[in-house]
Amino acid sequence: MNPVVKPQVVLVTGCSSGFGLLTCAHLASKGHHVVATMRNMNKSPALLNAVKDKGGVVDLFHLDVTDKKSIAETIRTIGDKYGHIDVLVNNAGYGLGGFFEDLSDDEIRAQFETNFFGVQNVTREALKLMRPRRKGKIINISSLAGLSASPCFSAYNASKFALEGFSESLRYELKFFGIQVILIEPGLYRTRIFYENARYGRDFHNPDSPYYSLSTYLEERSRRNADTCGKDPNAIALLVESIMLDPNPAFRNFPDWQSRMVYSLRRILPFRLYSSLVDLSIFHGLETRP
């Protein structure tokens, strides 16, 4: 006989698609009180349909992780209705493709505003409903890109590397208050980040850029890898649930073989050898270089 699981209040950011949408739909179907948030409310039908199909219910709010006012309003509403937050899932983010010289300062800063400072903005407010109870979990959706860098994603890599360091420090700080900080490290999954949600730098498709041939090659390669990826993105939702129910979850959690393998190799191999393997795996098949 399965034990009865007490419903938890879960705040999830970035729920219009991908991991956020799937996580909300799954947790709601399990009876948890899910507060789903997104920046663009025009995209809410996809989430609401997924939740309905799964047989759950969510509270849906507008929340832009770069807008502190919208964050404060959402947290205040959660406090009025539930009085606390058990779990915060910082999922909102996006990937910016482009070689460094093809990116503007504004594009790089915008990447950090969402992927890094956005996490801090939401976490700071959510702690007001966690710390007084001396319990709770903060689950940050990081990425394999926060453990191993690659060309053409320097801004994204940097934002996720920063998230890794911040999360590790925050884990020590909040341990005194009974709050756990956890990272999830997904590898490649076939989600909209590679299709309609893909974002590229201002000169990514500029034929006059010295990186143009490399950009074109890597764009095609990324799309091809996504097209052939057979991993189920629902694995992230299942992992979030597992972490929620685990009284002592690991700090770094790897939902797929790719992220586990890369993390292990990154730790074990000398960087000279590891970087050679990365270079070979990425540029294998590229006949000409600029």
C-alpha cells in the first residue's frame, strides 16, 4: 500500500513550455498545490490544457523573473492563500546562441538578468515564506552547460556556471534555517528551446561575421541532435517530484546518462584531454574552418 503524500505548495517559474509546463502538470496531477507562473500569459493555454489532460489544477500567475514587482505580488498572493511555500522550482530561463564577438553587451546582460539574477530575484522573495518555518526546498534547474562549456554559447554557459556557484553558496547559507538548495543538471532534451523558442545573437546569421560558417554549422548540428534525441523530458518532472519527497536529496542531480557521463569525465580527466574530446565531438564532420 502506497503511503499518503501530503500535498505541498510548489512555486514554479517559466511554465509556458518545456520542463516548467511538464513539471506543473505532473505535480498537479499528484494533488500538490502548484503555483504556475510565466512571463507571457498569452502562452497559458498550452499549460492549462496539459494540466487538464493530466487531471490536475494549478494556480496561474503572471511573473517576470526580471520584474521584482510582479514577483512580490505573486509571493504576497501565495502568502495570503497558503501562508507558506514548501518548494520553489527556479526553471525560467533561455539559451542564447552566438559567438562572443557576435553578441552585444545588452544581449549578454539580458541573458544574465533572466538565467542568473532572475533566480536570485525570485529566491529572495520566496524565502520570506520559507525561512520563518525553517523548512523548504529550492530546486534550481541548471544545465549540463553549467558544468561543461561549449563554443557558441558563452553567455548561456556563463549564466549557468554562475548559477552553479550561487546555488552551492546558498546551500551552505540556508542550511542554518533548514532550507535545502538542490540543482538539477539536464543534458539535451527535445524541447522548444531548440525550435520556436531558440534565440540567437544579433550577428549570428550575419554573412560578414568571421564566425558565420561556424554558426551555421553549429545551428544545424544542434537542431539535428534535438531532432534525434529520444530522451523523455518528463524525466525532469519525475526528478523534481522525487527530490520533493526525499528528506535528504543530493545537491547535484542528473536525470540522464549524458549529464552523468559528462560530469564524471569533467571531474576525472585532465583538462587538456577533456577539451580535446569536446573539440572532437563538436567539430567532427566540419570540413572547413574559417
